[in-house]
Amino acid sequence: MAKIVAGVGTSHVPAIGAALDNGRTGEPYWKPVFAGYEKSKEWIAKLKPDVCIAVYNDHASAFSLEMFPTFGVGAGEEYPIADEGWGPRPVPPVKGHPDLAWHIIQSVVQDDFDLCICNKMAVDHGLSVPLSVMFGQPSEWPCPIIPVIVNVVVYPVPTGKRCYMLGKAIRKAVESFDKDLKVVIFGTGGMSHQLAGQRAGLINKEFDNRFLDNLVHDPAANLDITHLEYLREAGAEAIELVMWQVMRGALDDEVNEIHRFYHVPASNTAVGHIILENKKS
Amino acid sequence: MPINAAYEDIPGTVVFDMDRARQGYHLNMFCMTLMKPENRVAFKANEAEYLKQFPMTEAQAKAILSRDWNAMINLGGNIYFTGKLAATDGLSFQQVAAKMSANSQEEYLQMMLAGGRSVEGNRSKSEWKNRG
């Protein structure tokens, strides 16, 4: 039986990827950001997951106003790195796990979630930056990745509660897969930030830290955060935090906090990061 | 109007809702073409001519040509789409955010280093009434 053993929450700020790609990680501005992931890299290298499920949002890269799915699962063999306007990031393509991905699709759709099945999809910084901060700069990623996309760009976007329930459905799907696989699930994006308008640069440390605390001790409390509250309290793009709810929903109610990191700023954004392990794993 | 537009009360913030997604369709789809290097070259070679391929409004085209980032957003542009235009210009998301919300790049950088823009006084349009 396959099993989700741990969850990783992390921001996916594109500038973090650019800092890595351009060899700027040692600069005073960036050093504390990467220091916050040192322990995480050691943790995941030791854990050696067989597969990672990475929940992220497409930033109008594979999708556009032509089509924008609310939820989708990558079922392909391989995903190229998107050119977001400055050329693709110099990182390896992402290899998928079609067997488990199709199994998840089969199970989760039967659990009332209507997924978009994505076979051909360029992946952007939303996926590649979390891989970079967790795995560094290898010539190929150490395990297959199943991308799970969530629309947080074109409103209406799904609620945090719906995302949490999707996490539960994904967990159920993984646990009914007939091969022994150790799976880690990533929830990415956030934390507080706003990229556009006269209020750009908004950061709310209290909101972010309360969200992190709840994630560990009282995940249900985060489910009541409305879209309006995310936007008003933590900036327009803080809505990405609903994707952390997918990750949290896929874990046990009781978890151990392995690592936490919070830092302002990276570009326009508060960087948040947490690692949670299921107690019984 | 969207069913719940309470977010219209948030100051200095444009939510990419159904009205904006419809209004900004062609502006945003122009931005999508900038994901190809040959299109970036063609756009840079003659911006006004390139924009003629897209049935956007005059005001939208003017906002693009003058790089009025707030106007693009107010006319239905979305930051992840206009971000492709920014990248084509060699600008980062931070540089564009500074252009939209601060007097200078340095002022914005310092604000972020000091912990970012506080939510205090920035939750509701009623709090911005007395701003110049």
C-alpha cells in the first residue's frame, strides 16, 4: 500500500528560483532564505520519498483565459519547464508517475471531485521553486512528481475547505494504490503577499504565523478563513494558501512539526515553510 | 456583478473576477504570446503594430504601450499575464510592484526589508479616504 508520510508547505516565489539560477544564494539578501531550507534538504534526502505530490497553481503558463481548470492532476510521463517570459529556468524537466496519477484521478473523481486530466503541461515556478528549495540543484529530480494544480488566479477560485477535502480524497486514493510507495505531499504558494495595485507589498506576519500554528495544532480553524479574509488581511495573492489546505487535508489530524521557517522578504512576499509528519508513520 | 463583491472594499487591490476576466481577455491573451522568444522579439521591434493582432480597446493598448501597470490591471489585466510583459522588459515582479505602489524602487525595497506594507490602515477603502 502506498502511504503519505509527510507534508511540506512552502512559498514558491519566482525570485527565489532566480536567485538560485543566478548564483546569488550567498548574498546578504538571499542567505537567510536559503538557510531556512538547509534542514529541509537534509530531511528529505534522508527520507527518500518514492513519489512527491506537488500542489501548486499555474500562473498563466500552461493555462490561460482560453481554459483554466479549477483542479487538475498531471498524468503525463514528463513535464517541460515553462518559459514565463525570461526563458525557462535551467532546471531538469519534471518526471511524472502516470500509474499513481491515473489511480488518483480514478479514485478522486469517484469521490466527487471533478478533475482536469493533464497529460501535456509545461510547469512554471509554482512547481519548480519548491523542488529547488527542497532538492537543491541536481541534474535530475530525485523522484517522480505528480503535479496537482489549483486555480487561484481566475475567480471564482475554490474555498480552503474544498481544498482540504480534496487532500482527504487524495490521501484515500494513495492508500488504495497497490504498490508500496512512500509519498510526500507539497502544498505551495503564499504566504502573505500582494503583487499588484497601490497596496502591493502587503505583509501580515500575525496572520501568517497564526495560519502556521493552526496548521499544526488546529487545522480545522484555518478552514473558516474566507476568500475575503485572505485578500483583505494578507494580500491578494495570499489566496494561494488554500493550496496548503490540500496538503494538510492529506495528513493525519495529529502531526509532528519537524521544521518551520518564516522570513520577510523575498521579493514581494513573506516566505513560509513547514514540514509536518504523520505521527503513526 | 459577481455574487459577492465585498472585496471591492479592499483599497488598492483589484480582484481578477469574472468581470475583469471578460474585460481583459484580449489584453491578457496578448501577454500569453510573450512566452515565445520570437514573439518577444517581434513585439519589441514594433509594439503598436504587434498589438493590432489583438482586438483590445484603445485604452488597453495605450496602457500597454506606456507601461502603465496600474492601468493595465484596472482595465482587466492580471498580474500573472502582465508579468510576461514585465519579463519581456527585463523587469521582475518586485520592480513592477514598486512601480504600482511606491515613489521609487529604493523606497519599495526598503519598505519590504522593514517587514512590508502593514495591514493596519490598509484593510478598507474607508481608511484611505484621507489619502492624497
